[in-house]
Amino acid sequence: QARLVESGGGLVQPGGSLRLSCAASGFTFSRYVMNWYRQAPGKERELVAGITSAGSTTNYADSVKGRFTISRDNAKNTGYLQMNSLKPEDTAVYYCNAKANVFSFWGQGTQVTVSS
């Protein structure tokens, strides 16, 4: 059974950093594009960052460019989102997604709260 489990969320002050992890199991992670999405209260879920299956290409939402870095370690079946210079508007539930062809798997989400 395919499964994605996020971890690393929490409460951080503005300007701080967090590193989210996404552990995959039950499918061949290295064959899937990996994305990070987020959803703030009252807002739609939005794509934050994506990385190709081999990790050669990344893309970012304009709102996080230069502050967030997506990466993956296929040997460990794990993806990451390094978040620096966090702002209150980054507060949201962050979801990991793995996608290939018609298959798309989601994690349960991890809460990130940026507040002083």
C-alpha cells in the first residue's frame, strides 16, 4: 500500500527555518515526481515546489523562490523541503505529493505555523 508520511512541521518565529521530510513506502518512489503543496485556512491548496523523479529539475512558486529548497534522496525514499526566512504568510498545512502518470499519492500533512 502506497504511503507518504510528512514530518518536521511546528511553530517557528518569523525569519526562522524548518525542514520538512516526506517518507515514502509501498511504491517505487524514484519513478515519481514529488511535489509539496500547502493549504492555509480559508484558502485553496497551492503548489509550493516540485522536483522531477531523478532530482534534476525543480520548480517553485514565486512566493517561496529564494527561500525554500526542495530535494530528494531516492536511496532513502525520502523527499525534503528546506524552508528558510519563514514569514507569517507561510503558515499552512504542508502536504507531500508523489505523482506519475495516473497515479497520485498524498500524505496526511504537517502543520507549519510562523508566529512571534
